Amino acid sequence: MRPCPRTIDKPLLILGLEGEDVAVLMFVFGIPAILVSPAIPLALILFAWPGLVMLKRGKPEGYVLHLLYKFGVPLQGLLPPGERQYSPFSERSDL
């Protein structure tokens, strides 16, 4: 019997971050790099990358997207962010 590798469900990490986290960093720092100057966002990303790795340590996959949703960033395929109360009763009070 051959041993089964235990990394089947392990996410692909790029220098300690998941692909979606790298995409968030590239979006946040890429737009200023295009619009202003690449030097400043590049310097900031050198501090943001290790900070994000430390923030995510011990957290589940997709933690950054959950944080963005919590802070009000609308994500495709999810309900609009914010406090909502759903009820089976209509809001009309005709009775």
C-alpha cells in the first residue's frame, strides 16, 4: 500500500498568501501604481504583504474576503453587505 499525500486539500500559497489575497493586494496597490507612480505603492506593498500574512495566521481560507464583506464591500454573488432583518411577515400593516 502506497502512502497518500496529506496536502490534497491544502490551498496554493504564494509567499504565505492565498491567490485571492494576492489579488486584493494587487488591486489595492496596483491602481495607485498605474495612476501615480510605481515607487510608492511598491514600497507600501513590502510592508502590507507581511502584515497580511500575520493577520491571516491561524485564520480559515477566505478570511480577507469575509473581512471586506464585513466592512461593507459588495461582493458578487452575495447579498449586499449591512445589517438586515428578514421576516416571514410582510411590512404592511393593513390589518
